[in-house]
Amino acid sequence: MALNFSRRNTLLMSIGVLFPSFSFAMKQKRQKRIGITGKGRNQVKSTSKVRTFKGKTKTPAIIGKARPALPLIVLDPGHGGKDPGAIGYSGTYEKHVAYATAVELANQLRRSGRYQVYLTRSSDHFIPLNGRVDFAQKKGANLFISMHADALRNSSVRGASVYTLSNHASDAQSAALASVENQADRYGGPNIHVTSPAVEKILASLVKMETKKESAAMAQNVVLSFNSRVGLLPNPKRHAAFVVLKSVNIPSILVEMGFMSNRRDEAALRQSSYRQLIAMSMKNAVDRYFTIGGSVTHLTG
Ligand SMILES: [Zn+2]
């Protein structure tokens, strides 16, 4: 897939020149991803040898074919286990709708052969919010998408919406949703390790700004894809302080696919054909994100 390198890559290259220690941390992470093993570059699992120009044999440093890593996407089906999420008008659990749609989206993305996809939960079990963010961090995700279908007191409200992180909610409804969604657990600071706290602060701030821009771009893509296919709330691009969106270095969005509190939304979300439509729309948004404005660079150290 042709990937355009975004502002994020430019930022990272600049950081690499200015702050070698930060660059080194990123390089280590990348080496792990392409299969360089052990303490030295010569320590490999492969038994095959390659000839150098001097006629000596040398063990290859990289296992298998060195192909560019595919963008890694973490999908986060909301709730699970003892936490059912919102309970719908006719008793449907949000956790089941979120999981079924996330699995459908994961299948569509994987079938394209263009992405690596992981789910924060692969069955009906409870994961704390910080555990979901930690999972994305450990995987070195390029994009994090949390999937929900929450409830509101006003059962007449229906339609999808897409959230990005902000400490100041875009409206009272968004603030209420985030406060219900968030639990006591909190995710810590950015996963960036450099020697000077002052430098760390500056880098974290640059990365945070870039992540915010890319999260907003992804949210816009989802809204565009949903438009005319999936019913949207008025002003569907919203922001609020959702804990699962707090990764400083991974563009993250939370998609409310509709409201379980609305009879028509709940009925639609129970249909696999509707969930396929949502997944297809989201896949289109992901494709656009990684083709036009995405990035495959990891920022974790
Ligand atoms: Zn939810």
C-alpha cells in the first residue's frame, strides 16, 4: 500500500536528529517489530547464510523477508464480562453489540491484507479502561478505535457520533457520556523516555499535538464515511474526556455507533447487516486515513 508520510514522520525525523537518545529508543522498538533478535545483530534464528562481497559468509541480521510493517490497528469493543455497558430498550447489552461489530470490522480489515489488527478483548470478559490503553501501547498501535453504543436518558436521541479526546467536553451530552464511560482507573503519562525531563516535556507536547491532529483527521473520516449510510447525530464530531482516548502517542477515537436507549438504533444494531454496514464504513475511513494522512511510525520508546 502506498503510504504518504505525514507531518508525524517529519516531526519524528527532526526529533531523531536533535535528540539521538529518543531516536535510539524508537529504533529499538522498530528492530523488535521486524525480528532482529538477541544482544547483537548477528544473533539470529535463521540458519541460512549470505555471501558478502569479500567472499566470506555472514549470518543475516533479519529473520525472513524484510517487508515494511503493516499499520497496526487496535480495536476496542467497549465493556465486557461483568460490565454489560448500556442495556438497550428491549434488553440488548451494549457489550455484545460492540464486540460483534468490532469482530466484523477486524475481519474486513484483515481480509484486505493491508493491516495488522488486534482486539483488546477476544471474548466476553472485563478489562479495565487503563488495561485497554496499555494493550494498545504494548502492541505499538498506529491507530486505536474504541467502539460503543451507549445510552442516554432521552430515549428519542439516535444516531452515530465520533469522539476525540478533550478535557473540555463539546457539549453536556458528551460530558455525561464520558463520565458514565470512565471508571476510577486512570492511565499514566506518555510512554516517552529521554534523559532530560525538560526535553521529555517538550517532545511529549509535540507528539501530543500531532496525535490530536491525526485523531481529529480520523474522526472526520469516520463521519464522512457514515454520512448517508449510517444515521448521524447533529454535530457528530464531538470531544470529551474519555479515559480510553488518553494515549498521548496513538491517534485514538471512540465511535458511538448509535444509542441502545433508542428503540430504532437498538433494533438496527441487533441486525448483522447493519453492523456490516457500520464496519464497511469504518474500514473505508481507515483506508482513507492510512492512504492520505496516516503514519506507520511508532512513537513509543
Ligand atoms: Zn459504552
